[in-house]
Amino acid sequence: MKIGKKFVVKLSLAFIILGITFSFLGFASSGFDTDNYKTNQNNWYRVVRFD
């Protein structure tokens, strides 16, 4: 199968759009609150917390 330049460009644009979509969904799940992303006394890997 020959992979053309147009296919690679379309594939890369699809991955970029997919990444932006997942980033937006993650930000929306935080309640659009930027305070959730500030560093504090918790470890860096504790992204999800249950209050």
C-alpha cells in the first residue's frame, strides 16, 4: 500500500483535532476551573481527587 503525502497530512490533522478535543473534555470535566491545575502540597501525579 502506497501512503501519499495527502494521507499523512490528513492523518496528522485528525490527530491534532482529536488531541484538542480530549484536552477540552479534560478541562471541561474539571469544571473549567484553572485552580485544579495549580501546584500545591500534593504530589504531581495526584490529578484526580475526591473531596
